[in-house]
Amino acid sequence: MCDYDDELYHERLPDVCGALGAKARSCCSTSTLKRMLPVYSWLPRYKPKYLIVDFVAGMTVGLTAVTQGIAYGAVAGLPPVYGLYSSFMGCFLYIIFGTCKDITVGPTAIMSMMIYPHVSGNPDYAVLMCFLSGCIILLLGLLNLGVLVRYISVPVTTGFTLAAALTVGSGQINNLFGIQSKSNDFLSAWINFFGHIQETRRNDAILGFGTLILLLIMRKLKDLPCGCRQLTKYLSLCRNVLAVIIGILLCYLLSRDTEELPFRISDKITPGLPPFRPPPFHTVDAEGQPLSFGDMLSHLGGAVATIPLLSILECVSIAKAFSKGKIVDASQEMIALGFCNLFSSFFSSMPITGSFARSAINNASGVRTPLGGAFTGILILLTLAFLTSTFGYIPKATLAAIIISAMLFMVEYETIAEIWRAKKRDLVPFVATALSCLFWSLEYGMLVGMAINALFILGKSMTPQFQLETQKHNGLELCLAELKGDVDYTAAEYLKTTTVAHVTEQTDTVRLMIIKGPEIRSIDATVALNLISLRDDLQLLQCELICWNWDIRAAGVICRLQRKARSMFWFTKSFTELLEMIAEGRNNKCDQIACDLSQ
Amino acid sequence: MCDYDDELYHERLPDVCGALGAKARSCCSTSTLKRMLPVYSWLPRYKPKYLIVDFVAGMTVGLTAVTQGIAYGAVAGLPPVYGLYSSFMGCFLYIIFGTCKDITVGPTAIMSMMIYPHVSGNPDYAVLMCFLSGCIILLLGLLNLGVLVRYISVPVTTGFTLAAALTVGSGQINNLFGIQSKSNDFLSAWINFFGHIQETRRNDAILGFGTLILLLIMRKLKDLPCGCRQLTKYLSLCRNVLAVIIGILLCYLLSRDTEELPFRISDKITPGLPPFRPPPFHTVDAEGQPLSFGDMLSHLGGAVATIPLLSILECVSIAKAFSKGKIVDASQEMIALGFCNLFSSFFSSMPITGSFARSAINNASGVRTPLGGAFTGILILLTLAFLTSTFGYIPKATLAAIIISAMLFMVEYETIAEIWRAKKRDLVPFVATALSCLFWSLEYGMLVGMAINALFILGKSMTPQFQLETQKHNGLELCLAELKGDVDYTAAEYLKTTTVAHVTEQTDTVRLMIIKGPEIRSIDATVALNLISLRDDLQLLQCELICWNWDIRAAGVICRLQRKARSMFWFTKSFTELLEMIAEGRNNKCDQIACDLSQ
């Protein structure tokens, strides 16, 4: 996916930062500063040669952002220009706080669809939601809750990427053919496409497919074994911008002599920059009645919780998808996203997050640092101020081709093959994530995948590493059990039934069961209760239970539960010593050797 | 809670059966027979002296079942007699298939509330639902899915019991005071009670409190240090039946000379046994139009899945609550519950499950074996046939006092104290379960508790047992890492960041990182990818990564992922040998020592 070395930006820095971050989160050292302001790490080492790449990528993303912004404003049920208002501030702030060079923050299809039912045509709700969303995400980030992202495994990320690429790409298929009708889901997009296929516009389809083929060829250009490598490399990088310029030129030239435009273009937008003002804490309803902050909150309802969470999930999963196994500092991503939303709300923005499509285009255009975002932001501001008429000429088919070609290279074919080779079982969360993302929803699908993956951990906790063997020492037949790792309540019954079954099978000759457990760090109340009940059950079978050399923490749980249970625990230097003490202790009832566990 | 020795019924049998069951589920031996038909284990050893206790308990439960049955029939939106139709078949079948002596199967408040919206006044839907529910539960039980009950820990069970006792007890507070208005939730019951407190009826309140005090005193009777222990013990056991007889007598005597009854009594019911007929697979709607099986299914909708699941959850959690740490064979419980529903549906029953209130009364009455259920069942049949008028005189206040006194001794005060002493952290799932059961719903509250408890396991999986130390051998500074237990994807980042941070802190003198891992059974694709990326990251720090003596299964995952990674794995007999080979191998690039991992 990423064709360029990223030694500048990723070069071991996020890893070390991540590791240190956990330790030194609160101390105000240079490393904390570097961590909280990633720009501090990369900007001093910025080289002029990166500028051209970042410029090209930023402009390419900017061109997409303009058109997508307009579309998403409409999706949210607001005047289209609100999509553009939402698009620029995130780009600027992410430069300072963001950790992933590829991510572009702005309005997305999912965020727009989420806010739509709460807006009722009044932009004030969307802007307030953006502000609240920013506050919540920032708070969660500062609380370092990004660590929870570790529950998103590689198979889940891969499944999400596959599904997201297919969904976003399929959403553009109608535009590629010049079909008016639109839909955002994978399935409905194709149903819609085949239902309206007879409405295909020849001009748009030719432009769309032509652009797509041109983009694919130009992507391969840099691999050509010719002398002028530098030139072909830059041509390859500029392919998206070239496609847009060709599209605008064609549209302009072919429409000079006629009233009608040759291709379908984006909707018209109102020119002018958004006003700078605090988010609205009160508004008026459709009848002009004033509504307080409380009224607005109750109107937004559950969205106050779900929109920030979906926003985080979308942004962090994109960061994970682009990190290619590098560690993502999710808390820092959340801080960045929080600031982006917070400040954007002062420019009449609706809730924003990382955009999968634009981040993919950014990556495919070879962006080197988050500085690319500056050019995207400037382009959007310029568009709002002066260029609404020029950018009005971007054919939708051109944009569809750019997005589809980015999506084709988004899918991590290699990782899918790796999962297949490494561990077949990991295909389950991958397939589950992909299918539920495709046929249900991108965010909930990811949660489904995470839940299914978590079931593996929970399932494994039912059967701890527990070995039982019967041994004979000096005529004394005893059963020695070894227990490794931690034991959770899910394993309590397994331990008990396995032990009782083993002792029962030994045809009543085993009089002693020894459980070794120096490596058990901790047990919970359920396991403790079950072990005490196991001792009672074994006593009925005339078998004594001894816990030998247990970790003091685990032993403490049982002894605090039942003082009498202290006699179960024996501590000796060697197994021979234990056997000797048992031989003596049997006569002396030497409970006193159980060390003091009262702490 | 249980005052009597249960050597007959629980005596180690379920434990051994449970352990063997997992192994020998499919073989048709005597142990399988014993397992599938628990009656086979206890009936041959049944002693005549148990009969009187079982009879008293069965009759006491029966008296409650009659009144509750009538109430729950009405709750489900059906003619009240359907509650009685649902009450007897489960009692008989549970004797044969049930594993828990205390459980009484029949209609419950929750099941009635669940079926209510799907019935629309037509009993055919309820009976079909009972049949379908039986089939589904039986199937799940035969598939041995009861093992999933291991995810219900002791703190969750204790929290559920506390909340259930409070909910069921609070639901009776209005009846105790003779207040007409009724509500089933904990909170709404008390709001309702204080809202209608001025409607308290003096007669009912006196009878209710008098009965309650009598019951509590009689419960203590058996502990009296007097000569006639046997007599006081039986008096103590019969206390609930005595209370009912006193209530009926008082009601009868006081109403002889007046038209009006002195106490509030249950609603009138239609006499007569239910017909035996297959469940209805077609019906007619309110307008008399015929409805097919498909129409009925689509009318029942999601309830076809939720009702069986809630039924299982309710029954198994009650079994767990009464087992006091003994192992519950949940699959067998499901088989029993499945048969109960299946056969009940032939007697016009609505969906049934284990009843918490009646099981508690059963236990408090000192039931010894499931045979008590036979007397309950016979009493209900007799009531239907002849006794509707007699049992019409049971005052509601008497029944409320019986239920409340059973609930008081249901709460596991001792276990709560044990959890507090053993492990404070386990109070979290306990409190979460109790609160969400009380203020949300009993079943969903239990799921909340299970989810929160599962988070402990998931949380712990983030930090595996991983120790790092720097050592010096023959001038070679190396970092030795020990990894114990399994490593899940959640730990992948922790391993990587910890290792990189440790190597970075060593001020660039460590050139070798050795990860010991003989005890790692398996790793997943995410961990494998992270280890490969860790090797690359360490190479940037001029440090080589060696995985020493890893389990072949874990090593295999990484090697299948990347053939080149085979050189990471070294296998030697001792650490000295490893150091020697490293010293030689460094010059010879001896990749060949990595054993063949292609399997």
C-alpha cells in the first residue's frame, strides 16, 4: 500500500514514545512534550524535498475533500456548505497533534449519517454536537483510555479495511457511470446500481473508466525501467491532481459551445468563509421558540455518547490500518481528534473524524508528513473564498475514479494471506468483521469482530495449563498437579472436576493431592471457594489436598476466606523436604508450618 | 440457608458426574444413564423418612404455586387458569431429569411478562411458544452448551440472588398490607407501596405481620435446647403449611357471619383439568381468519430466541444459587427444562422455567429430593379438579408472609462477607450485578455482571507474565526475557513497547535480546506479526532478537508467516550451549540450527 520509505516520520519514534508514554505520562519532560505534540518531533527534521510530495498529496486530498465535503453536508441534512466548513480546521490541528501522517480529519459519510436524525435542518445542533464530541474525546484521550485499542487485533483491522474499502468504493460506482441515484451501503449501492444501470450516461462512464485506467497505469509508471526515474516518480505521485485537472478542463472545454454540461458535477455551493464564533448553547426551533442548552441536549439524546465513540473508533481504526503493524498511540490520536472537533466547532463545523477514503488517497499520493494537511486546509479555505465556481467543474466521475483506485490498493491482500498461513483460527474474527462491516455497519461490525476475538481469550481461560500425574514416593501414592499461569473463575469448575475425576479413576489408592503453584500470581473469590470445596470433596474420597509453594498472593486469597484453610498451604525448599515433612507431619498434625498469611 | 444435611442428594455425585460427563457424554454406559436420568441415582437410595419432609415441602410449594400460577396467568394476558395448566407437568418431569433438589419448574413473573406482548389474548401463541422453547432448550442441552455457565462466577450469582430476593420480596409488600395495587419491579414496588400506604387494610396487615413473625419464630424452634428435638424440627419444617392452614381457617371462620371476606384473597379460577392435545400449529385471529404456522412464527418473532435463552438463564442461575459452590451440570438442567416445556405444551402450558420464589420456599421447607415436586404437581391437579373453592380462601397476606420470610434467608450474607475478605476486586461484579438486576432487569442485570467480570480476564490478558533483565556473559551484554503462559493479541503491543523501551534505556550496549518461551502454548497472528516487527525494530537499534527453546506450536505460527523468521528460533539443551553457539554462530551465520518448522 505504502510505496515510499517513511524513515522520517515513523522511524522507531512512535514505538519508543508509546513505551515511554505509559510510564512518563504525567511528568513534564521533553519526551512528554514530544509525545503530546508530535509536530515537535518531525518538524525540526523536515527537509525541503518533502515539501513537493506533501504539497501534491495535500492538494489531491483537498480536491477530494471539497467534493466529499459538499456531499456530506447534504447527507447530514444541512446546507452543503457546512460540509466545507467542517473540512479545514481538522487539517490544520492534526498537523500539530496527530501521529499518523496519512490521516485526514474532516466530515465522513458515517458521521454525517449519524448526526442526520438529530439535526432536523438546524445547523446549531450539529455545531453543538461537534463541540461536545470534542470535549468528550479530548477527556478520554487525556485519561489515556486509548490503551483499549489493543483489543483491536490485526485480523479485525484487516477485515475492517477490506469492508471499508469495498463499501467506500461501491458507494462511488454510480458516480463512475454517471447515474444520479446514490446510496452509501455496500449491498444497497450494488442493488441501486443494477436497478438504474439503464440510466448510465455515456460521457460520464467514458471519463470515469478512462480516468481509472489512466490512474492505474500512472501508478505503475514509477516501476518502469527507464532513465528518468525521478520524473516518472513525480508523475506517478501527481496522478490524482492530473486526473482532476483533466476532468475540469474537459468539462470546461466541452461545455463552451453548449448550454448543457458534458458530465455530472457537484452541487453548487455558497461562496464565503464561515464566521468565527463560539458554538451555540441555545437556539430556536422551527416555530421560532427559544430552546435552552438543556433542551438541545435532550434533543441530541444518546448521540452525545455514541457520536464521540464512533468518531474515536473510526479514527483509531484508520490509524491502525495505516500503521502496518507499527504501534498506534491511540490516546494521542484521541487528543488530536478532540482538539480538531473542539476548535472546528468555532467555525460552524459538524462532528468530524478521520476519513478512510481521503486518508487512502493521501497515502497513495505519497504524503511524507502531516504537513500535507496544511495544503488541504488552505485549498478548502481558498475554495470557500474564491474558487467555488472553478471547483464546480470537477466531474463526479473523475472523483469516483480517484476514490475507487485508492480503494483497490487499500485492501491488505498480503496480510490476509499471512493470517491464512500463520493461524487459520484467526480467519474467524477476520471474516466475521468483514461480513458484519459489509452487511451491517462499519462501526458495529468492528465491535462484532472485537467481541468474537475476545471470545477466544475467554474460551481459553476455561482450560488453564493444568497437568495431573500420579507418582509413588516411598510407598506413598500421591497425585501431583501443576498449575501454570493465572486461574480465573471460568477455570474453577474445570480444576475441580478434573481433579475429582482423576482421583476417582485411581481406584481409591491416592491419599494425597499436591497442587504446585509457584507461578500463580492471583486467583479470584470463585476459584478460592471452589478450591476450599475441592478440599472438602477430596476429604470425602479420603484424599488430602496440599497446596505446595504457592505464591503468597494467591494463597492469601484462600486464607483470608477461611482461616482453617491455612493448613492447606505448605512451603518447603525442595520436594524431598515436603515429602519428609508430610511423613512427619501426618503424625504431628503440623499445621504450624503453614507460614503466616495474615497480611 | 440450607439447614439440613443433604448427604443423599448432593453427596459428591454431581461433581463426579460433571467431570465424567465431559469425557463420556456419547458413550452409552451406566454413568451416562445416571447422568441423563439423575432419578436413577437417588431413587433407589430413597428412604421412607425423607417422604414426610418432601411431602411437607411439596405441599407448601404447591400452595404457593396455585396462587402464583393464577397471578402469572393473568400477567401473561391469558385466562388465569392457564397459569395452573402451566404449573404441574414441569414438577413431574423435573423429578426424572432434574439435578437440583430445590428447583420447582413452572410459570414465573419474568416468563409471563416476556410472553405477554406476543399472546394478544390468544392462548395458542403461548402454548406454541412453550413447545418451541422446549425444543430449543433441549437441543442446546444435548449439544452440551451448558458448559457456558462457567462464565457465571460466584460474585455474579451472589449479586443475582441478593437482587432476586429483594425484587421478589418487594413485589409482595403490597399484599402484606392488603393494598390492591401491584407491581413487580423492586423500585416500582416501593414507590407503589408508599403511594398507596393509606389504603392499608388493618386485617390483612395484622394477618401478614402475624404470619411473618410466626414463621420467623418457628424457623428458630428447632434450635431450642429442649428434649423433644424431633417434634420441634418437624414443627419448624411444617411452618409454611401451618401458616396457610391458619390463614384459610381464619378467613373461613371470620367470614361465616358476614357477606364480606375479612382478608383479600386470590382471583376466582375455572375448575377442571386441561385437555391433553398437541400444541396448536395453526390458529385463528381475532376476526376468525385462519393463521398458518408461518404466520404464528412471524407473530412470535424474536421471542422464539429470547424466551428459551432467558428461560435457561433463569433456571441455571437459580440452580447455581442453590448449589452453594457445588458444580451444576447446566447441560442436564437444560435437558430437564427442555423436556418440562416440551411435555407441558401438550397440556396448554405457557413457557415455564425454574421459579426463584418457589424454589426458595422448597429449600426453606427442607426438601430432600426432587420427589417433593410430585406432591406439588398432585396438589395443583387436585386443585384444578376439586379444590378451587377451598384454595380460593388463601389470604394474599399469608402467601406474602411466606414468600418474604423465604426471601430473607435467601440472601447469601456469608458469601458476601467471604468475597469482601477474599478479594475486594470481586465486589465490582457483585455490586454491578446486584444494582443492574435491581434497577434494570434480573436477566439483563446478570448479563451485565457477567460482562464486567469477563472484562477482568480480558484486562489481564493485556499484561502477560513477562520479565526482562540484562545480563553479562563473557563480555557479551544481553537482555533475557521470560514469557510465561499464553500470549494473546491484546498483549502484542505490551510485549513490543516494553522490549523496545528496555533496550533503549540500556544506552545502546545491548546487542542481543533472548526471549525464553518453552511454556508458551500458542500465539495468534497479531502476536506473530508484532514479534516480526519487533525484530525489525530491534535491528534498527543494532540488537538481534533470538527466540530460545520456544514451544514448536508457537514458533510454527511465526515461521509459517515468514520463512525468513526461522533464523530467529534457536533450540539448545542449555543456556551455556546457546551462548557458545551464539559466539560461533555470529561468524558462521548459522541459520541451519533453527530446526525444521515446516510442519
